[in-house]
Amino acid sequence: MPYITGRGLYDCHDRQDAFVYWDALKEAAATSAERGTSPSWREISPTVHLKGRTSNGDGEQMESRIAGAERIGGFPEQTRSPGMTEKGKLRGRVDEEVFCAMRSTLHLILASAELVISSPVAPNREVRKRLPQAADNPVQGPNVAAPKVATPVETPPPLPTASSGILLEPFKNAAIWQEALMYDEERGGIGDNRAFYRMIEDLQQKENSSHSCEIRDAGCVINPVEDAANVATALQFLQAYPARFDQSQAANPEESLVEISPVQQQTIQSFGASGAWWPYWLSDFPPAQQQNLSKLLFAEEWLHLSGYRYNLGATGDHDSVTIHNPDRGVESFMKTDGTYDWTRDASGRYYLAAAEAAGVSITFFVNAMPSALTSTLSPCGGNLALEDIPKFVSYIEAVLAHWSDSGISVEYISPMNEPHHNFADCGQEGMTVDKSIRAETFRALRAALSASTSAGAKAVKIVGDESSQVASNALKEYSSWLPFALKDKSIDAMAVHMYDWPDDATLANYAELVKNLSAPNPPPPIKMTEISTGKTASGQRSPWGWTGGKVMGPEFDPSINSALDMARQIWQWLTLVNVESWDWWTAVSNMLPCSPTTCGYGYNAGLGFNDALIYIDPQYKTTRDYEFYLPKRFWVFRHFTKFIRPGSVRYEIPNEILPYGTVAVASQGTDQVWNTIFINRNATGQDIRMKLPAAGGKIIGVTQTTETEDWANLPVPTVGADKTVLLSLPAKGVLSMQFTVSGPIAIRRYDDERLLRGDV
């Protein structure tokens, strides 16, 4: 019998064990049904023991191991050992029997989707022999089932739906799921699904620990409805995760007609970048250059950002620890003695004022609470404790009240940033916020802002939790805090970073998770707020491919290659997640390989970082070089910042009608001007014929960015009588076209109810 683990598939015992565990699940389900709850893994493991099925024949020792694991709240991954003492030593080590009980239960639940279940003879070999049959049959839709075998496993009892608060759909993608299992097994459990397997393990552990108590006071009562939601969340991943996401391409691209789907998608609010931590250096630049940088960032004739993230610093004036990188220690408005000084962070405030003058959406984000509020008087290496939350949110309210009343229009506050890291090495400010208290942090902040005497502070919206990675952070942890924050109405939007460079399948599942955890209500708006510093992994970049071919490491690539990676990442989040905002990490950086005056300005495989939209000479104090260096990333980003303005509504351009290696985004602005952005990652140009969505079409402009052209305005093409226009997409380039139409458009509005049903 194969079982799902973080390392692939392995044999636990024999097939008979699976049926014993299945009987245990049914008993637990029957017991739960009597009291109106759902079964948990805690109920299953002891029931297995009562049936006398133990790996060593010692029921008493098995019971002790189970009890020890329950005392510490679950079965952590990578902690298997042959046994545990009677006291359990509180290390969570439990033998494989218990893991088999949990995983075989999940496997048998999957059987209800008609997944292949092995026969009594040579089970794993039987699965391997049958899996290619599923892989050879193309999946036509979400309900395509895998081939059945002669001995099907009994269908499990129905899982809760309305009572769990999670909208459960029929099991789907069974054949693809089998492909994923086989793919991972063939690679020794280190294939493309490894992050997914770890996530499922974590969800199992979460159910064991009954996480509904984690964010409450001691002595809380376990809520079976919330426990059921955990199980439902795990099942959502199990039923929907595809092995990979491939673009279907047009059979004859030159003959395919490219059309814009009439269904309205999300309203886009902003494209932006952060003000961390470059203002520190810019304070040394001549005043004229400081003003020029403001124009580069916000002026319509340049980048024209519509979003700006201001870093609310944590560094006091007499801290016990100094941030090693001086630019990353941002002056807090609260000094070390606990008093406020609103003249601090002068360079940061300069560009904050420039953002305000440009009318962009401003978000304040926090890396750590002020050193004055910590027991160590340090802006790094800290951990937000439950008892610290009141003074922390009181500080945030005071800052927001001051700057709102001083003319800064703060739209969002993000009270934590990458809450998994406290940066104990003090290379930058940092503070962990455990997932168990995130919902409480948001709730307390909402209460503090609601009670504020400042109308500006009262109106600021809350966004979070700015997890670093999608697969290893957001997918694994959202269920422990997001449902509670949404229930309390203490969060207005989601924010997440993408420092794992997730593939398309992972992002599709991320969007599904947020939707499921929000049900029966529509999901909150989602913002992608940080990405940078990607180094191309050898052999991973391809015309289509996913953008997962990246690693964190030094590389400087100002070319169109890195810019096209960014463009496709924007496409991912706009189309697969329906984000309302997308932000690059930092606007400006000095992380060049060396001074451009001595070594030029070109690709470097081992030095520098792809972390900014604009670069400055790292040795400017010596060279007196105060110029701004613009990589292709700047110009490609401008296609989005300039042409997709706040309030624009996105429309789909289906991949199936585009040439291989090409993706596209369409939108209509509040001025009724349409915009299409085509991203061609191929080394050759692509000719397409596009049909405008209505009669009376007029092309306003066509612009492209390539390896040799930063911002080239092209002659406008002629619109034919059939409402079509011929476009030549440049090799390795981005092309944007703006147009208007005068005829009526058969637009259908995006329907939240159908979104929840998953059939839009």
C-alpha cells in the first residue's frame, strides 16, 4: 500500500493494515456523527490501537507513544523514530505506525475519487504498472476519473460541507494526481511536488494539534467546526493539485484569431515598489538628482508608479544593537526612550512626500516594532509576544494618526513583514509573529484604528501577512489564522511575497486556498508585494516554462532576459491569482557588481543582485557618479505601470489562441481606453491577428521593448473591416497596444457567486 509522505511513496506494512485503518476511520466518523462533529486524526490513531494493530505487538507502548505525541500537539515531520518513552520526552517522535494511520486514511479518502488502489499482491508494483494508463489519457476536465481496478475500496462517509464553512467540491483531476504521485516516486520524493507533500504533512499535523486553540487563551474549548475546516482544506489540496501547468498553444498561430474574452475580471489598483532602503544613500546625492529620482519613479513620462510601500522603521537612537547594514536600520519615529520624534527618517520622508504629491496608493509596512518596545532594546532578532500586541498596535495607531493628520494619505498598514524571520544576525530589522497570534494582532490593530480620534487613521485599511513564500509559508499557514481574521473583519486585503518563485500550479492552488478559506463569502483582494534577487537556475529558463527556474543568489542581469522573467511573473499573478496590485521589492539599489565607471554595466553571473528597477554606483562617494542606471526591467515594468492605471479592469486573452511561449494581458481603463500587453519569450518574432472587441476601432499607440530598444513607439497598424489588426510581436520582447472602440461590447460582469462555485 503506498502512502503519501514528504519524501514520496513508501510501503508501510501490508494492504490489510489499510483496511484496518479504514475501519477505524468509519468508527470515528460514526462516533462524530452522533455528536454532530467531524472525525480528527486524534480519534483515528487510538482506535487503531484498540484494534490491536501495532508495529511491535506492544499495545501499551503504542498507546504511550500516541499519548506523548498528542501532549505536544501533533506529529512533526522528519521526526520518526522506532519509539518514544512513556513520557514521550515531548519531542514529538513517533513511529511509522502512527504516520501510516494518518496517511493511509488520506489515501483511502482519495480512493473515493476512483484513484488506483493497489491489489493485494505486490501493491506498489501494481500501482506503477497502472499509473501510465492514467497519464496516457488526456484530462478533458475537472471530473475526469482515473481507471478503476477490480477491488475498489469502500466509499468513505460524506465529509461536512456547510458546517465546516468550506465549500467542498467533487474530487477532481484524479488522473493528474496519479501522475504527480508517480512523478515524485520516480525521483525519490524530490520531484516538483516536494513542497506540496510537505504542505500536506503540515496540514495533517495541524489537524492533530487542533490549532483552533492556538490563538486563544489557555483552557479554550476545541471547536469541531474549525477542526473540520482543517480537514476540508487538506482535501482541497489533495483533490486539485496538478503535476504541472502547461500552456496549450495555437495549432497554427499565424492563422489563429486572438480575441479578448468579454468576461470582466478584477479591478487593478496599482503597480509599485518600496522605499526600502535606498533613501539612506540618496540623501548624499545632489538635490537636483534627488528630484530627478522622484520624477523617474512617479512622473507620467517615466515609470509612473501607482503604488509605494513606505518602511516604518524600528531603529531607535540609543539601541543595544546596531543593524550591520546601516541603510537597513530605518530610523523609528519612537526613540529608544519611548518618546516620539517626527523629524526622524528625513530621507525616507522626502520620497514619501513625493509619493503623496504624485497621488499614488501608499502602504506603511513594518519589519519590526520599535526597539523601545522590546525587552532587549533591539530592532532585530525579536519575537512578538501576545502581551506585546496592545502596545505595538497603540504605537502604529499613533504613527498613522500623526502622518494622516499631516497630509499623508495612507491607504494600507501592514503590521508584519515576512513574519517567519526575525533576522537574528541583525543584517536588517526583523521580528517574527507566530501564526498562532497573527489573527489576534490584526484584530487588536483593527480595534485600535477604529477607536482612533484621527479620521485619517480610522480610515486606514489593514493588509497582511506578507509571507515570504507561497508554497512553504502561505499555503501551509493561512488556515491557522486567515479564517479568524476574516470572521472578525480585521483584515481588508491579503499580501504575500513570492521568494520561492512559485510555478503556475502552485499559484493556482494559492488562489483556490484563499477562496476556500473565505467561503461562503467572496475572497479578499490579494496583493503581491515583494519579489527580487532572482538568479537564473541553469537550464530552467524556457520560452514557456514556469518562472520557478530561479534561486536566491548573486547575479546581475540588466538584459531583456531578466525583464521577461519579471513580465511573466506579473502575468502569473494577474491571471492565475487575480491580484489587484503587484509590487517589485525595491525601487533603487546599489547592488551592482562594481562601479560602472570601472567595469561597465553588463551581465555578471556571480556578483550583484537583480533586486531593483533603478541602480546607482555603489562607490558613488569615491567616483562622484550620481547617475541612475536603468535596466530593461525598468522599461518592461513601465508597460504595466503606464498603461494599466488604477481602476482598470482586466480581461482574459486565452492562452490557447496565442503562439507557444507567448502570454498576454488585456485591460480597459477608466477613460475607456483598451490596452493589450503581449509578452513573447521566444527567440523569434511572432505574427498574430487580433480582433478588437467591438466596431469603430481606433489604434492609439503601439510600443515595444526589446534587447536593443528601451521604449520604441511603432507606427499604428490599420484596423480591417472585420475589426482585426495584424501585429508583429518582437523576439524576446514586450509589445503594448492601446485602442478605443465605439460600438457596443457584450461584456459580462465577474460574478462572485459563480467564482465561489469555481465555474467562472
